[in-house]
Amino acid sequence: MYIEEQQTRKVFGSDSTMGLFVALYLILLAFFIVLTSISQQSSSRATAAMESVNAVFKQAGVADNGFDPAELRSAASDPVLIEIERAFSSAFNVKGQYAVSGGHIYQIQLPVSYLFEAGSFRVRTNVHHVLDELLIALKSEANCEQQEIALLFGSGPGAVDRELTRSQEIAVRRAGSFARYMTERNFSNVSSGFLPLPEDQIMVVFRNKTNGRL
């Protein structure tokens, strides 16, 4: 005990208050080091997720008004897209639009809350039957591998940065949840990205590459 007191006095002096102050300061410093480490890891994971999304993103969701109207009528007659439109219209009472850009396209914009549970990454259980109907239509095509789905989340104002906002990170995770749901049901042609839409909106794009211009 006497030896420990002598060593303490050598380090901190005879005043024990100084020793307590230094000890508390070191604990506080260690706490901030841990917080900084956690923050950097979270940022790194978000950046990696964004790079992964951009790697698989396919620009399928922009309607092109420069095509012949006959081609748009052809897209609107695509039996797979007709079934997709019917499923969405009956479930959400939201109308989409047809487009032609490397194939027949049907795209629909709706609130994110229609597809995903509030405050969660999970697909809403009450829309599972809608997605299952979509899968039946998509896999009914002879060249099923040419069917694609893209989820384009609203990025809000400004460009999407490498350092994701909280809402954008949630969107990335929701895209992964949706892709897992579809993959588990043997449909893997799902991609995702961002569009300059309000953050509470999502554009869902279906493309049949076997038709139209490739």
C-alpha cells in the first residue's frame, strides 16, 4: 500500500485531486475515441452499400417521348406489363405509364410506405400477394431472364453523395430487402438507384428487354 502511494505521488504529485482529474480525462478521451471509431465504420458501410447499388443500377426508368407512338402502343399491349399494371392498379389505385427505352417499360410512382413498413426495412406483409402476382406474370414470359425490375428511390433535393443521408441509407437497405424477397422466389433481375423525387416517393420500373429496341 505504501509503495503504491509513493508511485502515485511520483506520477501525480502529492495532490490526489490531480490524479483523479487525469484519470477521468483519460476515460473521457477513450469514450470519444470509441464514438469516432463507430461513426467511421458506419460511414464506411454506407459508402460500400452505395457503391454496390451503383454497380447494379440500370437506367431503365426514364420515359422517352422521342419514340414512335406506335412503339408506345406496342408496349401498352405487352401481356406481362398489362398484368403488372392490373396488379398495381387493383392494390394501390395508382396509375403508371408506359415507355420505350431498350424494351417495353411500365413505370409507376407511389409512396414508399405502400411497399415498406414504417420505420422498417421490411416489405409490408399485406403486399406480399401483390408481389407474388407480379412474379407469376414476370415468370410467365418465355424469356423470363429478359424481365427486369428497378426500384428508384427519391433522393430528395440535391445530388446523391457518397456519404448517404439517413433516409438514403434506409432506402439502400429496403432495396436489399426487396431484392432478397424476389430472389428467394427465383427472380433475381432486380436493381436499384435514386431519382430526384421526394424522399417519401419511389418509382418502380418493369422492363421487358425482349421487345422494342435493345
